[in-house]
Amino acid sequence: MLNIESHNNSNSPSDGGIFSSSVERWETDLTPEEISVAQALCKRQLNELDYISINPQPSLIKLLITYLQTPFALWRALDANKEMRGPLLPYVYRRLQALICS
């Protein structure tokens, strides 16, 4: 079902690489709730790279729903990519190791 040829860009699989048209596209493509979650999860890295965080003013109800949906979205993503990622436990170990060691 998900036969994606390019792993670089889910918006335009036929194109490859990074384009200036992609810069700051997140401001229009992501909801205020998604921006808020991303900034919360990546706060340390954003500060290290001197990114200026924005105040997206998310709806608290929608933000709560986003956090509650996260485990189910994670499971769907893991299931959709099982052929690419390989066995689940070694994959989770690699990802956790990357998070802890960075």
C-alpha cells in the first residue's frame, strides 16, 4: 500500500533533495498544536542551533487531543514502515540509543 520510492520528501516523491521553496513551509503546513509539540520536544536542539521559537497559540483541547493521539500515530507509523525498519526491538533500541546519546 505504501510504496514510496523516495525517502527524502513525502510531499513530492518525484523530486529529490532540498529546495529553498521548502524553507519555513512548516509555518503553513503544520497546525499550531503540531508546532507547539515539535517545539516542546526539540527545545534543547532548537536553542543550541539559535532558532527563535514562535508562540503558535494552540487550542488547549486540540493540544491535549494531539498528545493523546501520539501513541496511536506512533504505532501506525511503525506498522506502515515495518519492511524498511526491520525487527521492532532492535529498531527501538537504535532509536532510544540515538536519543540518549545525543
